[in-house]
Amino acid sequence: MIEMAENAKNHLPHFTNAAFDIVAIAASAGGVTAIVKVLSTLPTKFPAAIAIVQHLAPEHPSFMAEILSRRTDITVKQAQEGDSLSPGTAYVAPPNRHLLVNDDGTLSLSQSELVHFLRPSADLLFESVAATYKDRAIAVVLTGTGSDGAMGVEAIKKMGGNVIVQDVKTAEFSGMPSAAIHTGNVDFILPLDEISSTLVTLVMGESN
């Protein structure tokens, strides 16, 4: 089994000049503003891929990717089945679909059962990222109600990745950040306006 896991890992795209290959971001209530704040200050040449779960009304089309595209220099698109992760690109989970990262660096969309009454689920995204990218993954938990992401944060840490959580004092809704912090598996608790620069330091700083 260990040999198979190593072989699978070898097929993953490791991006040039990146200490981490993927940043997985989760948010709920108040999240659009928070995600804009993080993405808008990332450099165009940010060398990691980004996967985003924002809880959205399942019955309506999402304009999230378009909204984010207008406010950031990196590429933003709504995730599609089979997309291959690319550096400097953010993939947004569509409404009513779980977003999962496969062990070959492609994306899957799933309508499997709701997790904590939610689809998409941050926990499922984080867990798939942890299993796939292990110590080359970063999870970010932003504003939101509920506790989605807390189980996934534990998976990220268990596999050696890094976890950043928005300081509840700067979060519009404290549920998700508080739940993540209470796991004890958090590396950085940061005000919203410091998250982007920390991502740049982590992803780009160690590889320059």
C-alpha cells in the first residue's frame, strides 16, 4: 500500500518555484468579501493552484467566479469535472457540488450526500487535498457560520500541511474560524488583511 501511495504521489504535478502546490480556501457567510480580499492581493504569477468552497444557495447559478475575476489578477474559473490544476488559477466549487482533488492533480465534482447539511463541503475538499498533496497543501478557513472545515483541517495537519485561519475578530461570522481553531490544528491565526501576504511567503518564500 505504501508503494502504491508513493507511485500515486509521483504522478502529481509539483509546480515550479512553489513550496506548496495547492491552497484550499473555505468560507460561508460573509465569504465573498473575504475571498476577494485574499485573492485580490496575490501576485499574478502566484505559483500554486487554489481551490475554493464558498457555501452558496444550491438552486441558483453562481456568478462567484466572475465576481472574483474582476477583482484579482490571477485566473478564476468555476471548477469543471476533469479540470487539471494549474498554478496561478483559482477553481471555485459550483453550487450544489462537492469539489474534490484527485491523486493525478485533476478535479472531480460530486453530488454525493450532503455533509453537515452542506454541498459543497469544505471538509471533503480539505480531506481530498490532504490525501493527495500531503505536506504540500495549505488550508485556509475564512468567515462563516457552522463548523464546516474543522474535520478537514485535522486531515491537513495530520498529513503535514499548513493551516491558516482568519482571526475571529476580523471575521464577519465567527463559527467556521472558531471551530477550526478549537481543533488545535492551526498554524496561523491571522487578521484577514495578513492572509494573502502569509500565503505568498509560505508558497514563494521558501523556494526562492
